[in-house]
Amino acid sequence: MTNSSHPSLRRAQAPLADAAGAGTWDRRRLGIALVVTGLSLAGLLIAATAEAQGVVRAWGMGGAGTATARGLEAVGYNPANLAFSEGTTVGLAAAAADVHNNALSLDRYNEITGQYLDSTEKARLLDDIPASGLQLDADLSASALGFQTGPFAVSFSGLGAGQGNLDRDYFDLVLNGNQLGETVDFSNTWGEGYAVGSAAVSYGLMLREGATTRLSAGVNARYLHGIYEMHVTDAYGTLTTGLNDIAGEAYVATESSSGGSGYGLDLGLALVTDDGWQFGLAVDNVLAQVSWDRDVERQEMRVTAADVNLMNGDLDAAVSDADTTFATDGYTTELPRRARLGAARQFGSFMVAADYVQGFEDRGVTSTSPLVNTGVEWRLASFFQPRVGLSTGGDRGTSATVGVGIKAGPWRLDAAAVSRSGVTIGDNKGVGVALGSMLEF
């Protein structure tokens, strides 16, 4: 732990200070803040279970893929589209990463980094942080192997995701110090994260083939292998500066496990009309849970300080800390559920698509606030398809995307980049990148 001294703490101290005692309290006081900070960020590694192989093309089109995904891509967006898929696809490798915060844009970060902040700039920076605190989230996925032929697919992937929140009062303390007569509260601090491996078997079934429409249903059945999970079960902290002393307390309790197993189930419907319209409805994680039962631990950390002042000759006695780890019972976590409704149509060389996304809880990249994704793919040539898209709503505001698909014989390469919570680079508060390669026959 880094040893640090806070100017505002020194302002509250008596002029006759014992340097050794002050250093001891500084380390303990810093620990109160850092223990909460560290635990809230430990989860950053709850994500949707979209295969990395399937997200790349859709990311380039603003995230719209429920109606357009075919072949191996359908596993990640709508398994019902497998019923309309022809030929064979072999997924070679794919990866996608997405990081985001709810407070600072790239331009704002560059503006304040390394700069001296006066009282006006400190107030402005504090205003950047929502009342709920600074929230960070990350979503990572990778696919190492996948195979699709006709309406059947088998795929393997790894998923990692997490989310953490730091109470706004923490930044008030860091920027302005512990003011006389003020109590800062870190209670709105939390975090969670996990990493799992997934093996999925997918199938699309044609329900109806009429003169003007075709209707299908599909399912992804997943085995989930838990690699690691951690979540904060309880966290709080306060620091009060009185006329004569300082009192504070911080407590964090986490549960973690290094192994488990579970299952997942995604369902989808798809409709294609003879005039070129495509529609899709998919529900991710209709059933999805992991039972964590290997090396399950609970860790509790507490720091308590009372009657802390430099007139007190025994600061060690005024500050106590405890760090306890013990085995505990296993537990079960569920992956967040969400529904997507999509429509798409080919207009000449342009594929235009849109998705409406509705989450059923606020976790990670899933939000109860409606999200609308729109995008266009231009079939400029048989070997080159640029893509652009726009996403608005959800918990990330407006985002812009670009992507490209390149084909050389059976080999296909897709790439995409996303500017989160901002249409232009600099205004954005997050970024996503995805890259995938496959063979199509």
C-alpha cells in the first residue's frame, strides 16, 4: 500500500504533531479509502452470452443483428435464423472487448490528467460524476472454435464481464479533503465480476413454409463452466472530521469462487417474407445460471478509527483493522435476461437493419432502459462490405459504430469499432473493438 499524506487532514490537526504517529494514521486512513476502492473495481474483468464470433458484423451495424445474422453468427443473435442458413461455416477465432464509464469522456480525461486543479476545476470534476457514483463496466468474449452446417451449430467460447461503482463521496474526499464537521459516506460502493467458458449446441427449426412467408424457431442450449466469480455482498464506509478528532469506519465483505458449472438457454423466432423483409425475436438467457461450489470463500475487511488526533500519544490503539477469510457455502448466480426484436431489408446493395432491445434488469451491459440499434451494410463488392451504425438509449446514451467485412475465397475477416456514449472520438466515455475470422463454404 502506498504511503500518502492528505493536506486536508493536516489542516485538522493540532500544530504539535508527532511525525511517526501521523504517518501511521495516514496509512490507516488511506487504507479506509483503498479497501473500498479496490473491492469495487475487482469485478472489472455481467455480460450477455453472445458469441464473439457472432457480434463482429452486428457491432459494425450499430448492434443490429437479430434479423440479419446467418450461419454461425446466428448463435449469438438469433438461433432461429439457423433454419434459413445454407452451407457450412467454420469459426476460426474471434474476440470482442467493451469498456465504459458513466462520467468522464476521453477529452475530459485528457484535459485533467497531469493538471493542477483549483477549487473551480475540482467542483467541475465533481459535477461530472453522477450522484449514484462513478460506474465502470467491462465485457470481454472470445470464440476459439465453431461449426455450423445448415440448421445445426456447435460453438465454444469464453466470457468475462464485470461492473463496479465508487460512491461519489469518495471523490469529494479525494478532491476536497475531510472538511471540519463533515461526514463522508462510501456506502454506495459495489462490484461484481465473473469468467465462464461456454459450449453451445444450437438448432433452427422451420415451422412454416408458406407461399409468401417462412417462419422458424431456434434454441441455444449451453453448458457453462465457471472459471471465477467475485461479488461484493456488503460495503460501507464513513469518515467524520470533528473539531478535536477524526473518526472513521470502512467495511467490505466479498464472496468468491474459483469454479462451478451451470447451463443456459436462449430462444428465438424468425420470419422472412417474399418481398425481402426479415424479422427476428430473440430472448437471451431465458434460463441461465451457474452454481459456484469450488474454493468458495468469504473475505471480510474492516478498518475502524475513533478519537484520532495527534495529541493522542497512541494512534495505533485508536485505529484497528481486521482481515478475515474463511470457507463458506456455495452459491448460485444468474445471467441477466434480455429480449431483442429486429427487422431488416435489402435495398439494392444496402442491407438496412434495426433492433429494439429490452433488458429485464440493470446489470452490466443489460439495462431496463430501452435500446435502439440501427445499421447499414454496403455490399460494395463481393469481397468488401463496409458498415456503419448508431445506437441510442439504454444506460450508455448514443454510440456510433463502424465495421468492415473482407472476403477472399472461403475466408472471411470481420472487424468493428464502437464509440460508447459519444458519437465522435473524444466525446465518448467508452470504446469497443471486435475482430473475427471464419471460413464459409
